[in-house]
Amino acid sequence: MQYMIINYVPPVTVGADGAPQHTDIALWEAYTKALIDAGVMRGGNALNAGVTATTVRVRNGQRELHDGPYADSKEELGGYFIIEVNTLDEALLWAARNPAASAGAVEVRPIMSH
């Protein structure tokens, strides 16, 4: 079964040049390598900082645009991994190894199959 491991991380600071300033790249690289080496990774992506997001709502037929992510929280959606394992317990073990688990939160959600 496939699961999405959703990474909620503290907001990334942005440098004067507008580029994200990551301090934990080695942790993420090691985690990604472990998923690949175990043969469970099926996909995933990191996202740009939440300050680059635009939220769209339609109210009374009118489009409203808001700078930033949808949720106002201490953490933001930082990216995701798609993994394929046999059980939810296995997915939860991988989630516990995710760097976001110690700095933010990790959500594990089964992917609907057609």
C-alpha cells in the first residue's frame, strides 16, 4: 500500500537574495537515501518556503488571493514523500525517522487506490 508522509516543518528563513536558508540538508539527504536504499520510496518533493505560497478562495463567485499558506500555524507544509510498504505500522516507523518529526510534525496518510 502507498502512503504519503507529509512534512510539517518550522518556517524556513529566507536570505537577502530570496533563497531559503536550510540548516538541516544533511538530515533530509540521509532520510531520503534511507528510503531509496530500503526500496520503499516512490516519489516526493520539497516545497519552497511558505512565504512564496498564494492561497486561493472563491467567495460569492469572486476569487480572493491571499499571500502565504492556508493555515496560520507555527509549522508549514515543507514537502512530502510517497512510500510503498506493507502496513501502516511500517509507514509509521518511516515517519518517526523523518527529520520533521523532531522539529515539527509528520502526517501519514494512505493514498486512495482506484
